[in-house]
Amino acid sequence: MKKHIFFDLDRTLWDFETNSHETLLEICEKYNLTNLGINNYADFIKKYKDINEKLWDLYRDNKITQKDLRRDRFQQTLSQYQITDFQLSEKIGEDYIDICPRKTKLFPYTIEVLDYLQSKYQLHIITNGFHKTQHIKLEHSNLTPYFHQIITSEKVGVKKPNPKIFEFSLSKVNASVEESVYIGDDLEVDVLGCQNCGIDGVYFNPKKIEHQENPKYEISCLSDLKGLF
Ligand SMILES: [Mg+2]
């Protein structure tokens, strides 16, 4: 019988895409990037996202540090516009970290589903984000009270899909694999990651992306969880 439900945070409960997009637009306007030759903010944001994704992959594989990631993603984006003002990219990088986690857009039904699940299960978070940042997101979106344990890769020292973070989480809350389920939006990192440890995975797939894998459960809306648990 299931007793523990573990959630991913970014792109599963907290709407990373919307929150990040809003932040980047604010930053473009704050620094008046048009004056620096960036006329199309949508194009700037797209460039940033591509660069950020590549750097995140390197960070996930421990090839660069958190500090490198935070600095380089804006430095590299600005340099595509021949802007090499390192102080500016540093400042923008700091602003992004400051503003984005305070955004509060969640996926539809997040609160409703957490309200329903918390009366039946112990709920926890396992996230690859930075410890401080993830706590700010949870606080500002009023999610903190729902979760017994909030486990971040930064504190554990390894990132999903490394089995160690799932094993650490189970022992932290004194749960067996049979009693546990993990819900996340990343098929490889979240779902295959937990299933490799014997934990049932729920693939949150709002865009209904086609795939060849075998998640134990698959949902396209968080409200589907009410029918499963
Ligand atoms: Mg995620």
C-alpha cells in the first residue's frame, strides 16, 4: 500500500516555463536591452533558453558548477549580440536568481490535488534545483506546508537520476519502495530514475509527448492523480 508520494518541483508543480519567461521579460525591460541592440525580446529569451538548457546538462553531469551556470548562461546569451559587458551579465544573472523563485505560477490543480493527497499520504519533494532557490519557490507559492521532507540534490550531493538521491529520500522518511511513488515531468531523470530504484513512477506529461518507455503511470493533468491515489 502506498504511504508516501514524492514530487518533482520544477515543471511538475511549479510552472517553471511561465515563471521564467515572465522573469526574463522583466529583466529585458529593466535593463532596457533594446538600447543595447536587442530588439526582439522573444528572440533573446529563446537564445537564453537554448544556452541554459545546454549548461544545465553540463551542470547535471557535474562538468560545471552552480556558479558557472548562473554566470555563463547570461554571458553567453549577451555575447551572441556582441555584448561583452561582464558586469551586466553578472547583474542580470543575480537578478534572475532573485526574481524568478518569487514567481508563483503553478500547474492547474496543484493546490486542489495536494489538498486531496495530503489527507491520505505523506508528501515530499525531491528536486535537482538549488536548496535556497527551491525553498523560496515553495514558500512564495504557499506549497511548503504540504511537504514533510524537501530533498534537494544540492544537500544530498548527487542529482536525479542517480539512484542515491532516491535511496537517501526513502531512508530519510523511513519508507520502503513499495510504499512510495514518484511524480515528475522528466521521463529519464524522474521516471526512469525512480523506477530503476524500484519505486513506481508517474510520468506527468502535459504535452502528451510520445515515447517508448514504460512508466508505471502516466498523466497529462495533475487532477488525474485523484483517480490513481
Ligand atoms: Mg521537473
